[in-house]
Amino acid sequence: MESNYPEFTDITTVACVGVGTIGGGWAAYFLSRGLAVRAWDPSPDAEAKLRRLIDAAWPALSALGLAENASKDNFTVHADLAEALAGVGFIQESAPEDLALKRDLLARIAAAAPGNVVVGSSTSGYGMTEMAVDAADPSRLVVGHPFNPPYLIPLVEVVGGRATDAKATEWASGWYEFIGKSVITMDREVPGFIANRLQEALWREALHMVDNGEATVEQIDLAITDGPGLRWPLQGPMLTFHLAGGEGGMAHMLDHFGPSLKSPWTRLEAPELTDKLRKDVIDGCDDEADGRTIAELVAARDAAIIAVRQAIEGIGQPGRERNK
């Protein structure tokens, strides 16, 4: 690939702009890959918060395997944005999901960053075209949407905006793959990208069922963890339905179950988030947590994800590379 962007092997230091849950998770992941991290965050307790996030993520990263010379202490926190971006080979922006904030921050990053450094945004749903409007040079700005927690879930969805250099998008995809991520390079901007749109559809239906008294929070979670969720780590919804068609595959599946697409099984419009619905969902989660703290639930989640990932890697997934 001919460009003036850095060679992946030459990058030793990256910047994390914003170190909340997502940005801190990114920082931990970069550290686990043997990289140094320069962080910036306007929060007065940013360094202490980042330290807690890294410490919490490190056992899971250690279980999956650390790169040579990886150190959870190889980070610095800077009060000045330009100082944090000095000398880095890549920048990951993870500010809160506020469009005005994103626009302002990305414009500041683009102005302060070295001219050949690509900037990836952890946005959950905004397109780079709408986020980059205030940047004097938006050519190096791309979406690098992770899935939470980014230190543990391998997926990153990459897509540029209308003003993004195609080589920058290509470089970003290659960079994320180089550091061990599973990358989907999207051909066009879609609000919410791919994974979040699918997740949001299930979430909306779940809220409707709680709102209508059709299912409890615990029943909804159990319906996934002990049902289709057991198939999805190995085969996504499309291949799952392909197998549901038996020897006839997806063709038989569509012919047989196609008419049910008109049945009132789902309601994609979100329900009104009333005070009652909000309370029912929160109370349901508290009941399901059964006294376990967020930290305890995170530890259990991470252990389960590690076990699933290791099991799948042991089985192998033919054809997976073609889907990237």
C-alpha cells in the first residue's frame, strides 16, 4: 500500500483521547500489545480512573496472551491535547456520544496530530461524514467502532466518511488487524454500523416485551444465553438459519418460513421510555444481578468470553477470514 502513513511495525506509541469505559478499554488493549499509550481526558481524576480500568482488564488480557514487553504501566496522562498527540503513530478517539462534542474534538485532533497519523473514532453510531465537518483536514479521520469491552471483544467496524482518504481507511483496517482485531471494512456509511443495528433491533423488542408484561428481564436474558446465544459465537444469524433449513439450506428456510416474516413477531419501533418501563428494566436487572456488584459481573463476563473465544479458536472456523 503506497502512502505516507506509518509502517505498522514502526509504531511504538499510540494516543487515546478520552479514557472512559471505551477509551480505557482501548488503552488496556494497546498496552497488552506491547505499545505505549499517551492519554488525554478532561476529567480531573482521569489518571486514577484509567489505572482502575487497566487493572480490571489486565487479568483477562493476560489470560488471552500478552505481547512481548507488554506492561500495564506503560502509559502517561496529559492535560494538554497537543502534548498527548506528540510522537504517536495512531490516535483512537473515544469521547462521549455527543455530535457537537465529537465534531469539536476531532477538529482539534486533526489540527494537532502529525500530518501522516490516522485517527480512529470509537463512535457507536455517527458517521464520519457528519462528525468531520469542522476539521480543516478530514482526510485521515475514520470510524473505528469497537464492541464493548474493546480489550476483550475482537470486532472493529471501519468506515470512512466522504472526505476520508480511501488509503487512510485501508490503513486503519490493516492496523487494527495487525494488532489482533477482527475487522469489518464497510463499503458505505450506515447509522449504527452493522453490529449495533442488529443489537439495537433485539434490544427494542426486549423493551417492548417488558413494557407489555410479556416477559421479565431475567426471562429475556435466559432466552438468549440458553437459546440462540449458544449458536452465535460460532455461526451468526444467517448461517444459523441456513442450518435451520436442513439439507435444503437457506433456500428451504426462506421458502418454508418466508411467510412468517409478515407475522407480528417483532416491533422494530422503540417503545416510549416511560417512568414505569425504566423502573421495570432497572429493577429486573437488579433482581437478576442478585447482589453481585458491577465489578463481579464484569469479571464473570470476561471469564466467560475468554472461555468461549478459546473454545472457538480450538475448533476453528473455516471461511471466517473471507467475512472480514
